[in-house]
Amino acid sequence: MMKRAAITAVAGYLPENVLTNFDLEKIIDTSDEWITTRTGIKERHIENDPNKATSDMGVEAVKLLCKKRGISPEEIDLLICGTVTPDLVFPSTSNLICAKVGAKNAWGYDLGAACSAFIYGLSTGAQFIETGRYKKVVVVGADMMSRIIDYKDRATCVIFGDGAGAVLLEPTEESVGIMDFILHADGNGATYLHMKAGGSLKPASHETVDKREHFVHQEGQAVFKHAVYNMAEVSAKIMEKNNLKAENVNWLAAHQANKRIIDATSSRMGIGPEKVMMNIERYGNTTAGTIPLLLWDYEKQLKKGDNIILSAFGGGFTWGAVYLKWAYDGSKTGK
Ligand code: ACO
């Protein structure tokens, strides 16, 4: 019997401090009306403690995950952390999370695929379970975007927020779990979405700081066009590949970058808004955090056997979709 990797628990963490569209109106030339109609975002969580970093959000999510599943962090075999905002260039944020939660028997690594990092990590982590090598793999999606956002650039600072989500993957012999995935990448997209300095190409210098090059650079319209097309296409393709009709899909959990991109995806899939998980209005775009945070928010409504399509598009460009069959009744575990 083929082993599958099933999500057996989900958890999340958001910093307490909330930055609303009205707060942003006071620091840049924008309006609640512009942000709401262009993106669907109303507020986002921002970590304002300078001593906290991405690993600290990951730690909270992983602690809650272990508590909900009733396991000790020492049982974790592998922890993959999707992030573009690691605490440090090295060591990896995965290593830091493991050390802080006491996951002494785990190894792990960071996965850099921007907004697609969670689905890349989920697909990768599932392989270690399916081969029978590991019994407990944690996939974290965590980004403290506020640390790489220029709050003088109104076209990017309204979009992003901080947050982390985590799932536990365990083996099952039932027909649930990660059923299929389609993943893509096109590095030519770097032109439109990247950070100019801080890497080996352009290490930090007085000049890079003066030129505000340590922040997200995004050409919004170009990214928007690619995101709308590719996220919708790959979501429709994974349905087709698995003979799923719109009526067989219970939920869409799409990366929360812009409500208009999500609407285009659900309409290409032929599914109504009642099946579309949405929390962008409260969290904004938390990059690798969006999809696990959606699963965490909607967990109570999920039933064993639900067909869920996860899809994402992000910096790279990277994009893809995962077909997931939910493995337990969420109402029994709650948040
Ligand atoms: N408030 C008011 N006006 C604004 C704001 C703002 N916050 N931001 C931009 N504008 C203005 C612009 O200056 C421009 O004015 P102009 O016409 O006078 O020059 C006008 O609004 C239109 O600007 P656009 O950039 O064309 O606005 P657009 O409708 O494209 O919306 C947005 C911008 C929301 C960024 C959109 O392009 C988008 O969502 N892009 C995709 C984002 C995405 O999916 N990213 C991938 C994931 S992120 C990751 O991987 C890290």
C-alpha cells in the first residue's frame, strides 16, 4: 500500500501589533479606498519588537503545532522553513527554530521560493514521508516582510504583513494527504520582483543603504499580469490532471497577494466565492505564511476527505498548485 503524507495538524502565529489602512494614510500618500479596491487588504500585523525575527514567529507556530498534536518537538525528524526574510544569512532559520523549540533530533533547511515557498516545502517534505524515511516532517512558512519593506514606497508597503504558519506531515495509508502537485519556476521574473542589494551580487555598503536597495523592488503591473495568468492556469491544470470537476473541489487556498488575483483563479476553476478561503483583509501578504495561515483559520470548517487546491505565485517567478485531501475533521481540534 502506498504511503501518503497527510497534514495532521496546523498552527499559526501573528504578531500582536496591527497596522490598518488608516494608519498608513498618516505616513504615506494613500487611502483606505485605494488599498481596499486594488488589493482587498484592510489591515496587516507588524512585529514592532526589534529583538524579534522570523524564527520567533516560526517558534510560536511550531510550539502550538506540537501542543495541538500532542507530540514533543524531539519527535520531529525534519523541519523545512520557507522564507525570504531569514533572521540571518546563515545559519538557516530552520536551524534556529529547531534550537529554540528543542527539536534536538531534527535537521532542516530554508527554502527560498518567496510566495510559493510553502507549496514547494510541502511537496518536498511529502517525499520524505512517502519514501518511508521519516514519520514527522514540519513545514513552516514564515516571513517578517516589514523588515524588507520600504515604508516610503506606497506601491509595496500597503501590501505586505508579518506572519507564520506551520503544518505537520505524517504517513497515512488512507487515501488522504498530498495527492499531487505541479510546480514551476522562471528566473527571468527576477527583473520584476527582487531585492537589489544584500546578496553576493551587491553586498551591503553605505551606497546601497543610501539608495534604499535593501527593500523589496516590485514592478506591480508586470507581476500582476503573470500572477493572474499563471496561478489560474496551474490551478485549472491540477484539477484537470486529477479529474476534478468544480463540484468536487471543496476549497481553494490561494496565496493571498491580491484579492483580484484570487478571484481570477477561482473563476478560471469555475468555483464560487463560498469555497474560496480568504484572510487577506486581515493579514495582507505574508509571503510564505499565507497558505498555512489560511488552513489554520479555516481548520474548524474542514472535513476529512475535503478536496483542497492550494495555489501560489511569487517572486522568482515561482508558482504552482498542490492537490490536498484533508485528513481529519477540523471541528475536533479547532484553532
Ligand atoms: N495608494 C495610492 N495610489 C497608489 C498606491 C497606493 N498605495 N500605490 C500605487 N499607487 C498609484 C501609482 O503611483 C499609480 O499612479 P499613477 O498612475 O499616477 O502613476 C497608480 O496608483 C497605479 O499604479 P499601479 O502600480 O499600476 O497599480 P496596480 O493597479 O497595478 O496595483 C498592486 C498595484 C496592488 C501592487 C498590483 O500591481 C499587484 O497586486 N501586483 C501583484 C503583486 C503580487 O502578486 N506579487 C507577487 C507576490 S509577492 C512576493 O512574491 C514577495
